Amino acid sequence: MFIVSGFLNTTTPVLKEGFNLIGLETCAHCMEVKEKMISVKKEFNEINAGDVKEFLSFVGINEIPILIIKEGKDIKIITQKSARSEERRVG
């Protein structure tokens, strides 16, 4: 119940099916990810991080860009930190 009431006090992002990119136009890393998505012709929903900063703080995410992949009820959240961690495991 606490989690639900916490979400009601924040602006949660509207996630669309597929790729959702949370970032800012002034963020160089965000623009790199956006350009990469465009170059590989991946459609994505763009979400302004400023509009959902309370939500990001609530869930403990403090860096952008954030790529959220929604497939039905499954949601995968990829941050720079999680991507670097995955690279270390693979490499």
C-alpha cells in the first residue's frame, strides 16, 4: 500500500509498448542514445526527464539517459550504470 500511495504523489511516465527514452535535450549522452536509435531505425517514445524527476527519485534512479523497454507486462530498465555493469560481465 505504501508503494501505491508513493506513486500517486509523483508524476509517473507514460510507457508505450517498445522503447521509451527518458532524457533531456541538453544532455549529450541522451542525444547520443537518441541519434543511435534513429540511425538503427528504432521507433521510441521520448520522455522529458524534467517531467518525471520526482518519479525517478522515488525509484532511486539519478542518472539519464534511461531506456525502458516495455513488452507486454515485462519492463526492462537500462541506465548507463546497468549497461556498464553488463559490459563488464560480458567482456
